[in-house]
Amino acid sequence: MALTKIEWTEASWNPMTGCSKISAGCKNCYAERMALRLQAMGSDNYSNGFDLTMHKHVLLKPFEWKKPQMIFVNSMSDIFHENAPFEFIKSIFATMHMANWHTYQLLTKRSGRLKQLATKLSWANNIWMGVTVESAEYKHRIDNLRETPAKTKFLSLEPLLGPIGELNLDGIDWVIVGGESGPNSRPMEEAWVLDIKNQCLAQKTHFFFKQWGGKNKKKTGRKLEGTTWDQMPTPVSI
């Protein structure tokens, strides 16, 4: 298990690593920067850099972690990447079913493939499914997510690159908002965040503000109008 500083989870598990860019939010991918750094450091799991790679030896890792954890699955990849073999995806789901004392958080930008495969996979209550929506252009991903059998559904509006506009949060349990961080980060406007927060409150959807981002995300912090927003769904028992 890799402990993580990501504010909305506790640990990460990466049976897949590597990805490819498909939309505007991918431009300054943090996972790509990290993967190339780990490759340069000689890490075995990153010998292929940021090329999509399956790690069968990692599939059973959650069984080694006896304390229940909130686990972000494939923080360094996208489980529904078009080149990820379906049988390998099924193997990841099998582990999540069997090591069921954990709660697993999955996140994808490839909502089309998620929609295509969702009914062919076995969903347990401890498997949360989310999609990234970085601007209004990608709101169709929410509709694809809504059609999946996942018990808990969430949105990651990060990096938020523009106003989202009207949100239909029917069937959506949780919304995470965050600005882009890193040396080439693109700015996020407070008005965009406040609009999303107000829509979440009006539609009774949990709201989580992760960060303002920027070149120094510690300095910009994560308070919105003086308040820290850490709302989350309650893990559902098996």
C-alpha cells in the first residue's frame, strides 16, 4: 500500500500504471511527471515510464492490508483505458470484491468505455466510481457515469479549467473540486467553484474542495471563503 497525500483518500493501489492524453485536463498530467521521475530513479514498476503497463504481481496487494482503508485505484493510470485488457480489469474487480473490508475509489476520463463495460462487471457496494469533468465540454461523462450500476458515484472536477454551468447531480453522491497544481498550472476562478458548491448544496450532494492549486499549492491552501469543505459519502457496508 502506498500512503498518499491526496486529501480525499487514504492510500493508492496501482495494478496498472501509465496512460495517454485524451482531453484538456491531461495536458499537465501529474502522474506522467511522477512516472518519469520514478523511471529515472530505477523503480521496477516504472521501467516503461508512462507507457500503459499491467502489474499482475500487484493484483493481490489489498489482501496484505488488514486495516480498512479508503483506496484510490490506479492513481497512476486509468482503469478504463482503451488498451487495458478487459480480463485484467475483471481481475482488479475480483480483488475489490474479495478484499471487501476496504473502500475502493475508481476514477476515469474514459466514460464511454466505462459505460460499455459496466454491465459486464460485478459491482459491490465498496466500489465507488467517478469520472473527471474538467470543463463544461466534458459533462457528457456524467451521463455515462449515471448509467453504471455503481452504488456510490462521484465527480472529480479537477483540474477545473472553466465554468461548468448547470449540473444535473441526480444519482451523483459526491463532487470534488480542485485547481491545477505544478509549474505550468492553469488558473481557476473562485466564481466557478462557488457556483459548483451552491449547486451541490441545493441538490444535496456532498461537496469536497481539494485545493486552489497553482505553483505552490500549500501556500494557496484549500479554504473556500474561509471554510474547509470536506464532505464525503459514508462508506456503504457490503
